[in-house]
Amino acid sequence: FITLRNVVDEVGVDAIRFMMISRVSDKKIDFDFNLVKSKTKDNPVFYVQYAYARCKSLEKTFKEVSGKNVNLEDIENINLYNLKLIEEKILIKKLCNFFNVVISAANSYEPHKLTNYLYDLAKDFHSYWGLGRISDSNKIISEDLNLSMSRIVMTTIIGDIIKKGMNILNIECPENM
């Protein structure tokens, strides 16, 4: 047998915590040691952390390319009507639902609602980011500064929501991976 201490030493506390609370409490846990150790999209905690790191990387790249900081306090000056893709609208709706998910998870003592939300948000964000590989017009950072600023603001908010959710769960969110 393997003790929990051995597993924590091998894969880290964040991976264990995320995997343990991402299931309904009355369900049997099927713990896949190799999955938890993997650095792929199949590992939910890695996938969510990687989405956050990708958001931070995009913010940094935008600042280097445009010379502009992303300041959410100036959001009134940013034309969010530029966000017209279906994927952008899906992400905006999901972002707007964060508060409700947190309240529901807390009121019902079901933290898996928050882990599932974060995983779904990460999945939608990674898919959205991947659109830029299909078409240059879908890149988050493009030659159109106004469009890029709108997309970077949304990306920054996605990163902030992931960070807040992971903080609630007491799981690290590294900016680089």
C-alpha cells in the first residue's frame, strides 16, 4: 500500500486537494496516480493552472507588443463590443456565473461545483486560444489594437477568476509553467 504522505510527496498537495474535492462527497474516489502526475489536459488541476499561466503570458506579451498595461479600472474606455465570436460570448456568460457557482458550492457544501466550473472555464479558454491557430483574425493579440485590448481584458478577467477560484480552494496558481 501507499500512504497519503507518499502520494503528497510524489504529486504535491495541490493535485491531491483538487482531485479529492472534484468529486461528490458520497461517490467513491477512483484515484489514478499516473493521471495526477501527468502534465497534460487530462490532469484537471494542471489544466486549470495552465490556463491561468497562459492568461498571464498573454498579458505580458500584450504589454511587450503594445507598450500598454492592462488596467481593469479603465474598462469603461475599452470597447467590449469587439468581442463578437461565439466562443467569446460563451466565456463572458461563464465569467458572469462565477459568483453564483461560488455561492451554490458554499451553501450546499459541494466544492466540486467550483472545481468543475474552473475546469470548464479552462477548457473553454484553451479552445478559444486555439482559434488563433486556425485563423489570424481569431488571435487574442492581433494587429488591431482595439480588438486585442478587448480580448486581453477578457483574458485578464479569466485569469483573475481562475486565481480567485483556486484561492478559495487553497490551490496554487503559478504564473509560469
